[in-house]
Amino acid sequence: AQTVTQSQPEMSVQEAETVTLSCTYDTSESDYYLFWYKQPPSRQMILVIRQEAYKQQNATENRFSVNFQKAAKSFSLKISDSQLGDAAMYFCAYRSEEIGNQFYFGTGTSLTVIP
Amino acid sequence: GAGVSQTPSNKVTEKGKYVELRCDPISGHTALYWYRQSLGQGPEFLIYFQGTGAADDSGLPNDRFFAVRPEGSVSTLKIQRTERGDSAVYLCASSLRYATEAFFGQGTRLTVV
């Protein structure tokens, strides 16, 4: 089974500053998808950004961007101009390209934004 | 509905009791997933439905856990003879058949006392 590792249980950032959350994964597949989900105290997992493994260009969604290094099996999330509303648990997730295959999640990083 | 709906939001039950957790997916989504999230952990896969059938139930921890989706829409996760170790947040997600991302509900927090 694929494994996803998030080595930073907790991170903090000053409001308006930039923070990077790390994620590595292990797989023997060549085609797959990677995701970052945000989970606020409401518990609902919210999709932040998605990356297809076959795309070399790093995904970007407004203040959120990723650094996808396929050979190194690394998928970090950069949050620019951090806002108080960014405070949450962030989960990195892997999904095979096969239709309907399950998501594999990391253990999460708790992000605190300091005013 | 507009999003994935899970009921109840919180459930407290006594050890040994039977519980049912309900998931109402986004209309038109044929794929439905159940995950379990223990405190301080990431979600762990339990079961996946494509339509009415369970396409993958390899994550169900034992035969006390069972899930159904009789009409291909609403799903119910059933737990028999609950144990304190079953305490967790149970998340449901749905997606279109050929979509890559899934949409999650707000989860049901189950507490077994």
C-alpha cells in the first residue's frame, strides 16, 4: 500500500508571512494524484489544491502553491500571505489513477497563524 | 443537496450497543467512501461504493462493521457491539465516477463510553 508521510506535526506562521508544509509519499506507480486538504475545527475536509503526477508544472490556487518533485516523491504546500482563516489541520493525500481507488492520507500538520 | 451530509453530527453510545451512521452524498455522485479518523491521525479508509455495490471493503476492521447503500445514494455505516476503541470521527465522501477529487461531509463523532 502507498504511504504518505507528514513529518511536521505542528507549524506556525505570522500573519501575512509564507509557510511551507512538507509531504513525502511512497509508491511504485507512475500515474497518480496528490492533494492537500484542509480540516478546520468543523471537521469537514476541504480541498485546497490538486496535482496530477503526469504534469510537470506545479499547481497553483491563489495563495496556495505546491512544489512537486516526482523523482524525490515530495509534495510540499506553500501558503503565501497567510491569513487567520488558514489556521487548520492540513492533510496531504495520495490517490491512484485507477478509478475509484481510495485516498491515502498523512497524519496531518496543525497550522497556527499568529496575528 | 449542496454538499455531503452526515447525521448525526455527534453520537454517544454505551459499550456493546449498536449504532448507525448516515451519509447523504452529493446528488449524482455514484462513488461513496467511508473513512475513520482517530484523534491526532489522518483519515483511514473503510469502504468504497460504486453505485449500490461495495467495490472495496478491505478497510473494514472486523465483522462488527458493515455498510450498505441500497439505492445507490444514501449510505449507512453500521457498527455492532461497539467498543471503546471504535470512538473516532467517521467521515463520508462522494465523487463523480470519473472524477479525481472527492468531497467530504463534516463527519460523525462517535464516542463509546
